[in-house]
Amino acid sequence: MKLSLSPLQSGGLLAAVLLLSLSLRSSAQIAGGTPPPANPTALAWDADMKEYHAKLGDPKAEVFFLVTNTSPAEVVVNSVHTSCGCTTAHLPPMPWKLAPGADGRIDVSIDLTGKTGLIIKTVTVASTAGAKELQIRVFIPDPQVARMENMQLAQGDRQAVFKDSCVRCHVTPGVNKRGAELFHAVCGVCHEAVHRASMVPDLHHLNHPTSADHWRIWITSGKPDSLMPAFSQSMGGPLTDEQIESLVDYLVKANPSMDANGTPASH
Ligand code: HEC
Ligand code: HEC
């Protein structure tokens, strides 16, 4: 038998299929409980996108989003999905019910380890009002560029390391410290850096004799027209005389004087 459908017949078949699928769908909804119709405008967010300008060395970026249920019905947040394992969202336990008029907050934390430049992360919030994508743009300075800029600043003013944004890494770590601890906090930054700049000498392998006076003079006054700053408070530095003496004691013991060949003169 040959099966051929006239346009009228095929239209009727299509209608029947549509009807069938519609009735299937509505019976499935009845079985699962009819969800309220999604109202995409029910949740009002304070922003769809937040920016974070990280400082060099920031371990993470932290932003938050505020949300208000502006609808007359309860909205239930069922799930939150972040775009990578490095991004975590903190919010009340789910299902999170927002009564009409209620406010809420989602805190987002992004791990910045090993990242530079611009990174874009998303948090998708699924609720009875529908799905909402929130975006976070983080700007992370390139350490090499930042280092060049810092060095240029210090070339113009060797005391720059003790000012403004430099304080965080070059002064604060040494506050109230003495001796070895103080050395590692404020001297080691430059002198023991893994990628030590070529003009910064290795204090463990100096090729000339040293003495308590040698260390004291260098720490107190540094050297004009170099990147070695003057640390004493009398010269605008951060260290008290007592802190400087604790460094001198430490350095005399830790770095015994070298002879002209770079070998320890006395042991
Ligand atoms: C986030 C911490 C941090 C901040 C902020 C910072 N520095 Fe540094 N600085 C370092 C570290 C770490 C080194 C050791 C070299 C390296 O690993 O980059 C260093 C080294 C230096 C050096 C030695 C030359 C070199 O590149 O090794 C100079 C000069 C310097 N910093 C100046 C500055 C100035 C000026 C500022 C402020 C404008 C500043 N730094 C802000 C961490 C910091
Ligand atoms: C901002 C980076 C930086 C910091 C911080 C720093 N230094 Fe220096 N230091 C230098 C540079 C650069 C030189 C080389 C100066 C030159 O001769 O051009 C130097 C030179 C020296 C020298 C002379 C070495 C020699 O030839 O005998 C001594 C000693 C010294 N520093 C000790 C210290 C001590 C101690 C501290 C901590 C209190 C310290 N430095 C902190 C950058 C730094």
C-alpha cells in the first residue's frame, strides 16, 4: 500500500501530534506539582557585573551582590553555579527563600593565585524567578610591569619604598620586629629575593671585609643615587636606633666578615 498524505491530512496529523505532546506535558506538570510561572523581574540585583582592581600580591578578589525580591510572591533560590573551582559563592543555605520585599546578599571570592591581567568569572543563580548570570571582572597587575614601575619610582627617590602603597610590603612586615626576624621582613625583600635584581648585592657573599660599623652605616644611611634606602628614622626611614642595633648584632653573627677573595676571614 502506498502511503500519501494530502496537505490537509498532514496538517491534521501535525495538530494531533502537537495536541498529544501538550497533554503529555501538562500531565507531567500535574504529577510534579505545577511550578509558579517564572517572573524574571522578581529579583532586582544591585548590578549584573562587578569590577575588582586587585593590588599586586592580593591573594583573592572579594565582591558581593545585593538582591531584593520586588515581587508579591516568594522566590526560592535553588542552586548557584560558579564558572570555575577558583570562584566560590557564599549565601544562605539552599533552598534560600526570599519573601516578598526581602533583601539578600551573595558574597563571591575568587582565588587569584598565579593569575594576571583581566579575568572574567560568572556566578549563575537559579531560582523560581528564572536563571540569572552575575559577572565579576578582576584586573590583576602584571608583576613584571609593577616591578619596573616600582624600580623607576625608587630610582627617582630611594626613600620611595617607605611611602604610600609600598609600605604594605616594605615597611609593615617589620613593625615591632628585631634581629633576624626584622632582617627577613625588611631587608630580605630585596636582598634575599628569589629573582634578586642584578644591582642588589648578595649579603652572604660580599667580596670585602665587613664589621659592625659597616652594617650600621649602610642600614642607617643607605647610599644616595642607588636603590639602597636610608632606614634610620633620623633620615626619614622606618627603623628606630634600637632596631638598627638588633640588625647589626644579627648581621655580624650571620655574615662573618669576608676577606678580599670572598671567603670568611674568621670562623
Ligand atoms: C606586593 C608587595 C610589594 C609592594 C607593594 C612593593 N614592593 Fe618593592 N619589592 C617587593 C618584592 C617581593 C621585591 C623583591 C623582588 C621581586 O621579587 O620582585 C621588591 C623589590 C623592590 C626593589 C629592588 C629592586 C627589585 O626590583 O628587585 C625596589 C627598588 C622596590 N621593590 C621598590 C618598591 C617601591 C618604590 C614600591 C612602591 C611604589 C614597592 N617596591 C612596592 C614587593 C613589593
Ligand atoms: C629596596 C631594596 C633594598 C632594601 C629593602 C634593602 N636594600 Fe640593601 N641594598 C640595596 C641595593 C640596590 C644595594 C646596592 C647599592 C649600591 O652599591 O649601588 C644595597 C646594598 C646594601 C649593602 C652594601 C653591601 C656591601 O657592598 O657591603 C648592605 C650592607 C645592605 N644593602 C644592607 C641592607 C640591610 C641590612 C637592609 C635592611 C635593613 C637592606 N639592605 C635593605 C637594596 C635594598
